[in-house]
Amino acid sequence: MPALKKIAITVTTAALLSGFVLSPAAAADKDKSDDKQPKPPSTMSSLGGEQLARAGTQVNLGAGAPVLPKELTGRSWIVADAENGDVLAAHNSHWRLPPASTLKMLFADTVLPALQPTTLTHKVTEGELSGVGEGSSLVGIKEDHTYTVHDLWLGVFLRSGNDAVHVLSEMYGGVPKTVAAMQKHAEELQALDTRVVSPDGYDAPRQVSSAYDLTLIARSGLQKKDFREYAATASADFPGEEKKGKKRDSFEIQNTNRLITGDIGVDPYQGIAGVKNGYTTHAGNTFTGVAERNGKVLLVTVMNPSAEESHAVYKEAAHLLDWGFAASGKVTPVGELVPPKSVDTGSGGKGAAKPAAGADQGSGGQAEATHASAARDRSSGVGTALAIIGGLLVLLAGGVFLVNRRWPLAGLTRRTPPAAGPAEPADTDGPAGTDEPVEPADPVEPAASAAPGDKA
């Protein structure tokens, strides 16, 4: 054999062998990297089922059921049937983690019924904006300007505006009163993993929730017609600056939920109807969504995926929804979404039920009429996904919580956005610090950050 050929074979063999030798080391490095990731607590709540208290992925596949999507990186996630409450699969679903702006679902579910009608106006003061955290996501509210409650809620749901949250909190009675009411409502919903410190989800010491709780909260919120409309709206006109003697300008705001609006690398999800996304330094990316397909309605929550690809939280949520629609009826539930404490599930033994928190009547009959106003007509998007979820999780007349009944959904419809005036960019600050989420030493009790930033 020619000497040159021998050398080539030797070099090639050495290279291959080195690959085999190095690969265990590379695997060890990966293991060390994994070791640095926070681990779920060894014991978690068993609310909703014993299987939900276990760490790791929980799924009971039946005949013909598809396997779960590969490469799911969320620290915690859950996919559930929104109608009957069956949890189809879960991963560390009771792990208490920072929630970011998904906590705004609890804020809305708590405060919406009290601030009616939605045509109610409010002039913003400087003090109402003073408590907004540095680096917060903002819709662009200005002091000494007047807004309707409808405008402010669009700012909360579409732009995740912490400025809108603080103004609405002041209208409700102040931030401390709002936080206390949110905590009380979380306990009523049996969202017992949740501890509220800030109404907007801005990072705060010991503020936590879980994928299970966020899904319960979304399910409750979706019983409110107003909540459904705001959560499903893709874009809307928002009031701009007031100038003396001139008609007030407006600018378009778009929903930051990429499964509604789409983005580079993310297509709008078929049948999506909300509900809320979030981002903070400590929470990473979080998302809760609801979607309908072929008469089936699913809820999904994903918290803090570690994947470095853009929009990983939406992609993993979409994969879980796809799986859930395909697996429905082919898996044994690993648990259930429990009803609120005050609700009779119809199982007997509890007597007459009190009206449940979050019932559609809570939005007020007057709100029904105001929603026919021009203010609502300016909104666009998945749009009257009121219809989406027309009787969606509506309480039965006798106050029995809906646990075994279809949502009478029509298909989602998207209204054409109205012609917009000159665009005024929202007055937002970028996220503080590095783009990489910095996790606190104890994820259950995150340390306060000087400026964690709620990018949402």
C-alpha cells in the first residue's frame, strides 16, 4: 500500500477514534450544564390529582395516541381540555415559578367586573404612573390625558402595558387593594401555588404561580365576555396625544401574543383565541393559550423554555396544542382542573351553590350594551371571538360550574383592521439587563431585580 494512502487512513482513523473518545466528555459537559439548571421540588401540590404532584412529564398514552412532541424545554407545562377540565399531559405543572405578565390574567379576572361600564372615562395623574417598574412594557399612557376603561384594557391585553395596569389598579382602589383582591380571588379559584406581590407580573420577591394555576385562572377569565374579547383581539386603535383645538390622534397597537398575530418564524395558530404571554428577567418567557379545533377546546401553559431559538415558548405551546387535539380521547387524564371553591360541580352533597367568581354576569349587563359602541368597533383581530367562545365556560343558570359540557363555538373570525391614522409608537423601554433570563437561586422565592423588565 502506498505510504501516502497509509497516512491518509491513519489520520482518518485517528479522527474517528478521537470523536468516540471526545463524545463522552461532551456528554459529561452537557450533563454538567443540565446540573446547573434549577430542579423542581421533590414534593409538589397534588391538587387536581396525585400524578400532578410528581416531578417530570406525566402522560398516560392509550391505543393510537401520538407520543408527546420531542424537545419540549419548558420548565413547566400543561395541556388540558378546557371544557371538562381533563389534564391530558403535564410536566412539573405545580412548580411555583415567576409568572411574568401571564399574571395579568388574574388581574383582569379580578378587576374587570368592578370597572363597568367600559365606556367609563378616567383622567390619568402623574402619581398613577409613578409606581410602574423600570424597564416595563408600556402602551404609552400619558398623564393629564383621558382614556376609557375599554382603552385601558386593550392596553393591558394587547401591549401588556404595566402603565395601563397601574391606572386601572388606582381606579379599583389602589395597588395594595388590588393585590389583596387578586390574592383572595386566586384562593377562591384554588390557584394555591400563586402568591401575588405586583398586579402586573413585574418581578418581585416571592411572587410565583404555576402552569396549573395559570391554566385555572385563564379558564375562569374566559367565562367573562369582556375578557374573551380583549384576549382574542389582534390589533386596535389606541388614543394618542391630546392637542388643544385638534382632533385626538390614535395609533395602532398589536397583540404581543405571536400565536394570534404571527411573526418571523411563527405562524398564527389555527383556532387561537388568546390568552396571555409574558417575559421578565426571572420568569423567562411564559405563555397561556386557548384554541378550538373541530369542536374541541384546549388550554395550554408553558413556563420558561430553555431553548435558545426565537419564540420558543410559542412554538412549544403550538406543538402541545397539536398533540392535544390529536391525542384527545386516546389518553387517560393525569388529573383535572378543579372548579372554584364556591362552585357546585353538580356532584351532589354541597347544596345550593353560590355564584362563582368569574361568572359572565360579573361583567355587568350594561357592559353588554356598551360593547356595541364605536369604541369596540375599532378593535380588530380574531375579533368577536366572543363567538369563539360564545357560551364558553359560562356558568349554568343554577350556578353549577361547567365541567362536562361543550362550549358552543363557532369558527374564529378575523375582522379587517380599520384604516389607521399616523402611527405613534408606544412609549416603551427595552428589557433591562441581558437578554438571557437570570434565574434566582431559589426559583420559588425569586430575588428582586433592580430592573427586571417586563417585555411581555
